[in-house]
Amino acid sequence: MSSSFDILIIGGGAAGVSAALTCLSRGKTVGVVTNDEKTSALYKAERISNYPGFDAISGAELTGRLSEQLKNSGAEIIRGRALNVLPMGESFGVAVESDYYMASALIIAAGITREKLYPGEGEFLGRGVSYCATCDGMLYRGKTVALIGASEEAAHDAQFLRSIGCTVHEYTQPGAYEILGADKANAVRYKGAEQTVDGVFIIKDTVSVTRLVPGLEYKDGGIVTDRHMATAVPGVFAAGDCTGKPYQLAKAVGEGNIAALSACEYLDKTN
């Protein structure tokens, strides 16, 4: 599947919804890449009492309202994880699971990924380590693989891998996994035990923003932006928690609006 948008937004939380609504109000075509809202940190907040307009509201209720507003906005909602972004001159190609999308501008509103990389994960990414079974599974057809993850998606991916003849070793417990290998990943170590494999699939809710777009600058755990929420990569803007502290709802919404206005201005100047 492939679609093209004026602006693609990675993230469907407060910053992403704010950005989408503003982009749409400026007449742009918009795609929003997002997971189920129940996987977000905001959804799990018991009580939010410092957001204007609400005396108090639960995270579940607020994310539900945001999700419903986005659904009714006219933006195309793309369910899944953005795996990587490929700058292509005046546009960007974005891989979302096994699908591919094009956009003239990009807004990253993906929140923060608190998970640290497993030892060997970054080193062997693309060389025996993958984040998407439906994308890369056929490379391991009939072979032995490890799958690390406890989500519903991880269980679905394990089933898919078995359906193409793979022997799947599932690791569903949180822990200190280590990916081993030489030229490519060939084993997983967990609690002192090693399992030899041909490939390793690591299924997370999100891929760290530090691995999404080549050329972005980072400082103190966040994407570096200017006051217009522009990043070091022309045509790429960022908003919300992924730009760093403070991790506040009001900041995310405001930055989403600014990023959208800047992205629209960028397109109007370049088109």
C-alpha cells in the first residue's frame, strides 16, 4: 500500500492531533501514523488537573476525546509503527510496518521512547535484527528466529513467522536481553542462556525517534528545534515530548500547532 500526503505526522497524541487539525485548517492533505491510544503514557494518567478548560480529567478520557476528534477530522489515520524515514530530495518516504507512504513535509510528534536498546540491538539492526516480522519475515522462511516482545502485535507476529515455517523462540518477559553475533546477529542471551538463531525480531510499541530520520540533532534526550519547531533536516518539524522537557500536555499542544503552521509555510514557499 502506498499513499502520498502534503504532510505526514508521526504520532497521534496531543501534539500530533494539534498539528493535524491546524494542517487541515490550512487545506493540506494529512496522514497521521499512530498506535492505539491505550499504549500511550497519557492514557495511563490517573488525573490531569493542569490543562486549561478542564477542572480534572483522566488520561483515558482525554486520549479518547483526542482519538475521536482525529477520526472525525478528515486526516487519514495510519495504524502502526513508523520504522524509518528516507529523505528523497523534496519529499520523504516513510515505512510503516510493511506499507510505504510519501509526504512533502514531516512532523515528528512521537513522544518519547524510554526503552534503552538491548546490547547488540543497534549494532545488528538490518543485519539480523528487525523491528517488523511482516516486513522481513520472508527472509527467514523455514529458519530459526527469536522474537522479543509481549504485546498483542508480538503474538500476532510470532504466529505469522510460524505460518511461513519458522521455528520461533518467544521471549515475553522484561529483562536484560543481549544480541550476539559477528557479521550479523546469530544468538540471543537471556539470564545466562544462549539460543542460536538466524534472526531476531524485536517488537516494540514505537521505534525510538533517534533511529527514525537521518540527520536530526539531539540534545538532552530531545530533538533539537528552533522556535518554529524546525529541525536540522529541511522539511522536518518536531513537537511534543520528543523535543525534550518539560513533558507537559500544554507544551505538546502548543508545539504541535507551531510545527503545523511552520510545515504549511514551508510547503507554500517550496511549491
